[in-house]
Amino acid sequence: MAELQGNLLVAQSGGPTCVINASVAGVVTEAGRHEAIEEIYGGLNGILGILNEELIILGDERAKTIEGLRHTPAAALGTCRYKINFDKKPEQAARDMDRLFEVLAAHNIRYFFYAGGNDSQDTAHKIHLEAVKRGYELRVMGVPKTIDNDLPHTDHCPGYGSVIKYNSATVMEVGLDVGSMATDDGSCCIIEVMGRAAGWIAAGTVLAKQGDPAKAPHIILLPEIALDEDAFLDKVKATVAEHHFCVVVVGEGLKNAAGDEIGADKSRLDAFGHPVLSGAADALASIVQGRLNLKTRTVKLGYAQRAAAHFASQTDADEAFACGAAAVRAAMEGKSGFMPKIVRLSSQPYKWTIEMEDLANIANVEHFIPRDWISEDGMMPNEKFVEYAAPLVHGEVRPPMVNGLPQYVTLERNRVEQKLPARG
């Protein structure tokens, strides 16, 4: 297929991870090897920034800065949770598409890469289909990213290995702390981690046990398994009777028997209309204290778990970079409407490769933990999950240190001259 001459645009969307910038580094590094790509642009704050014609020249950035993205957390280009939604806002979505293609045409964008999770892959898929419909020559590639690890067809998502590496270490350390203060009175500590519908993040903390049933966490509660309150309390009591303390990890989206999220604040909605989740640990603590009269504390890892680049997985960072680079190579081969997926070749030793998956099979589909990877009582991942997760946390990303703290990079953000009237 003849090479498509023009400019490349890459943007980021959704919640950041500590390796999402590594994917951008992969895109920029690989793009620089292809003469058909004339300029490399970045879209500020995802699709929303592109609609506002807020573009920067990534080709102006120093090579050292692009390399530094491989160990820098957050979204260097900025992110958003804006969605082109034809189902709920068809008129606005149609205007957004018209504006988007005006921006693409004004800047001769012929390659578009969007790094993100489920909604981002849906956006990329819609843009690919719209380009085909309009007859606009554009190669669109999704780049996988989500700590939630819930994209289908890929073995796992860039961002996941690092979040479970950090969370497992934190749970291990909190467990030692709580255990050191254990007395005959007993105590419970409940640690809340991210994960609305899928429990991959919570499940990953099983690695903290290092195969020892006595080590924290003693209970892991997943959104996929409805809370059995009586069984949960029985297990807390048994654990405290044996060890004088109990450490529980809970995914923020844990549901009760009625299917309601126990930590949902229905008075506050996020950008997609979902109730804000920030109370699963507190709800469980009320149950434990109320029914067992057991001293209970809570810990919420919050943004720290997705931003902890100082303790990122080298395996994760390498895969994130490779996905960005593979997306560019696929686009240069003429592909559009695809996403690089990680294919596991073996777990011991860990080997992987990258293949392409049609975005039609990715967009808006959530991937959950298989039931046979979870214990019969639903409160602990089993050895099948451990075999899956263990290789993903290997290796340490070592950012340069200055005065005892990691040194991260920021982009200069030289703006592309705007050519269109302001968005209405």
C-alpha cells in the first residue's frame, strides 16, 4: 500500500497511569523513523483539546524529554473524560465530528493515535468509521491503557502491572504495621483500591501474600462477587482469632446482594453519569465495627496507586512503549481501526508479543476476572490468578534522582498555530 503523506496526532484520555507516557514515547520515537510522517503533534487534554484546536508540536521536544516520558507518571499531554456520544447526545456528537474533521483537515492530520481505556477505544473506533464514511484518508489506532485491566482480547493492559506492584507492596507494608500492633483485643484494617466493575486491581494485591496464608491481605473483596455480609464477618472473626488482626482489600465497586455499589455516593455523578465511588472501605468498616465491635481503620490508596512511577514495573513500562511503537508500525502498513494487544506466549518464563485487534471488538466491552480464578468463597484469588499476575510486576523503573527525589519531565508544549474560528 502506498505511504500516506501527512501529519500525526497523538492524544491521551481517561484516568492516567504511571506508564501512559511511555506509550506516547513509543509513538513519537517510532513516528520519527518514517519519512511519510511530516510533523508529530500532541493533542492537549484528549479529544476535548483537539476539538478546541489545542495542539502542540512534539517534534520540537528534546530527545531527552521524550525518553524521560518512559519513567514519568500522569498524562504529559493532559487528559479528559469527554465522550462523543451519539446514543445520548446525537446532535452534539454530530457537531463534534464535523468540528473534529475540520481540525484534522486544517492541519493535514493523516494519522491519529488515542491512548486510553474502554471509552477512549470507543472514540477511536467512531473516528475511524467516520473517516471511512467521509472518505477522509486517516489511519486511526487505539493505544491500550487502563489500570483497571478491563479491556478485552489483550492479555492485560499497560498500567496494570505497575498499579498492582505498588499496591501489593503497600498492602504488605501496612500488613506488617498493623500486625506489629496486634493485641488480644484484635483489629481490622480495610484498604480500598480502584476498580468500579472489575476487580483486577484488588485481586492483584494477593501477590503481597507471597504464598503465605498468614500474611496480609487475609480477605480480598471483588466487584465481580456480591458481598455475603455474614460470610465476610465470619471470616474476619476467624482471622482475628488466629492472628489478632485482619487486613481486608476491597475494590471500590464492591456490590451488596441487591447489586448496589456499597460505596456509591448517588448525590455526586462523574463525567459519564456514574455515582462517585469513594466509600466502600468506610461502609465495610461500619459493618465490622457495628456487628463485631472490632476496632477498624481504613486506608484509601486513591490517586497514589496510579501515579507511583517511582515503583513502576519495568515489564509494564516496556510493554507500554512497545504498544505505542507497534501502533505506528501498523498504521504505516496501512491498518486503521485497530489496537495493539499483548499476547502472552508463556508465563514461566514470561514471554509476550504484540498483535492487532479490531477496535470493533474492543470498544465498550469490559473484561472481568474468570470465576475459576477466584476461591470458592469468593474472598481470595487463587493460584491461577497468581500465575497470571506475578510476571507483570517484574523489574524496576529507575527514574533519575535529584536531592533524593525522582526527577520527572514536562513537555515544553510549543503550540501549533490555530487556523479555525473558536469552537462554538
